Amino acid sequence: MGKNTCDGCGRRISVAGGVPNLWTFGDRDGSEGTAMTLELEDGSEHLLCYPCIEALPDEPTAADVERLEQDGETSQLRVL
């Protein structure tokens, strides 16, 4: 399992993968959550935590990812 930070909000995340994480549903390593790498239609690729993924609009762009910020346990898009 790799560890990194979310490209959106900067929270510490763990990237699930491989046999060690196959049946892991909770937070065992002290990170604040898990994440996925998303490739957006504009060609950009971002490692995002699940709260940031949920905060994105239906057709996100790299500009939307730049606007993400942590809001407690969730994430939100900053108002420009």
C-alpha cells in the first residue's frame, strides 16, 4: 500500500492495492482515508481522496481539482 497526499485537499491518504488490503475496510495505518487516481476528460490525472471525489462536479476539470479544499471530514470546492 502506497501512502501519499490528496492532490485536491492535501489530506494524508493511503492508496489501496494488493493482497494486504484485500479485506481491509477500516483505517489501520493512521492515514485519513483511501484514494483513487482519476484521469479526467481534459487529460489530467489526479490522486484524490473519496471526500474530494464526492465534491467534484459531474464533468470535472483540472481547475475543479485546484479548487478543492478540506472541510473537516469532507471536502468542498472553494468559491472563486
